Amino acid sequence: MKDVFIINPKGQKKEQLELIHQIQEVFQGRRIIIEKTNGPGHARFIAQKYALKTEEPVHLYVCGGDGTLHEVVNGMAQAPHIYLSILPIGTGNDFIKSFEGLTKQDFLDLSAYQDAIEMDCDLLKVNGEYALNSVSIGFDVHVADAANKTKKIIPKGGIFHYTLGMLTSLCKPLGETYALQIDQEHFEPEFYTFLVFANGRFYGGGYQPCPAALLNDGEMDICLVKKVSRTQIVSLAKLYEKGEHIHYPDLVISKKGKIVHVDTENKEVKMNLDGEVRSFKNPTIEIEPHAIHLLLPNKKD
């Protein structure tokens, strides 16, 4: 199997140096390939290059944050000979938090991949673009947009950027009216503050919109937040971080489904895909079961 490291050089410098030193130690005498990205979209191009070469299995190590991971997934999805591991050295590393019992340091320990644990993982797909962790619409997108801007100024982890983005977004409209179809169930037009469609449990640095979400159950978890006031947003955020908001059915609808259609009346709406903001009209979100192969660190006590 070919070992390929896709490194975003804009990631955490200290962790990058430690990682490269570890690569030299663990893979001493073995043929490895290190690919450094040179800008937006390049990680997807690199992953696609290996996805198209089907002669031998490839183990891709994504060395960066959720943005780099999103690009790589879109380059290699549905390629049966590609195996993916995550080395979280970015400012945002939400996806790995869905793996209970594994810490960030476990994922960064290259020796733990010598006898890695294989796992098939679902993906979300929105009008042809994949998302590994989550997709959202509404107030959430303003928050993600603002969080992305503050990350460039203050490279800090955790929920800091999302919380700051939430506070700065309170001056904008809090939501929109949408009609939804979840599988065969129709929902009449209703005002929603935001909608979240989740594969993983965490996003925004540590918030839990769908605390029961599983990465390989063939279904997406859905969180529909009804109309709330600006003052309610602040108190809701505390519950949202712990995943306790789902216990308030007057504010939140929790569902599971395989395919969702959002009627935007043919108007463009912004959507958050793994932290990346895109615009769509009348988007369809669907689950793609077992679309990628993960190799997880084998933590040995």
C-alpha cells in the first residue's frame, strides 16, 4: 500500500514540525510521498489524482484541519482503493471528536496506524458536493462565515470562533421560511432559525446539534431549530454545546432520514458544508452509506 501525506502548510507550525519528524522515524526505510497544498482546492486535486490511479491501494493521511479534510473527501469519495486517516493539525478538528475513546493525540500518533482499525464511513451529499461531518442552513451559516474570518486573525481552537461568530451574527436575520421533505414526510412552510443535517456529532469547535449521530448507520441526523428570539439564542447556545437542546420540543425538532429536499422557492441560500460556505437553490441533502474507508489509530493500552 502506498502511503501519501497531504499537508496543508498553513496549519499549526509546531505540530507540523513534530509530525514530519515522526514520519521520518516511523516510516524509516519505507517509500512515502509528501504532498503539500499550495492553495484552496489543491488538496482535492491531489486526492483525485490518487483516486484515479487504481493500480494499487493508497493510504491518504490528511494533515490539516476540517477544511483540508473536506477537500480531500471530495477528491477521493467512492474510490474503493483509497483509505483515509486524519492527522488533525488544523485550527478546526471537529470530525475526530465523534470517535469516543480517541483523543487528538491518538490521531497524531503515527505508530498507532501500523495496525489500524478499518471503518467504513457515510457521507452527506448536497447537489453533488460531499460533506463528511455536517451541513447547515440559516443563522448557522452566518455564524460559520464569521467564524472563518476570525480564524484568519486569531488562530485558536475550540468553540471560541463559533461563539464569537454567533455574537457578531445576531444583527442579521435569524432565519428563513422553508418547506421541507424528509424521505416521504412533508413539512409545510415554517420559519426556522437554522437547520442542521449531521453525519458526525460535533461542529463549530465542539457544539452538538445531533448528539446521537453515528458515522456509519446509513442515516443522517436532523436538527430543525424553530423560530427563536435573539435573547433565546444565547441561552440555547449553552444547551446546544452539551447536546441538551433536543429535550425542548417546543424549540427543536429532531429527526433521522436518508434524503431531504429544502424548498427555497428557487432563491439562492447559503449553506455550511463542513465549515465551507456555498450557495444553492432548492438543495437536496442525501446520505451516501459507506462512501469512504477510514483507517483509525489503534490505541493500545
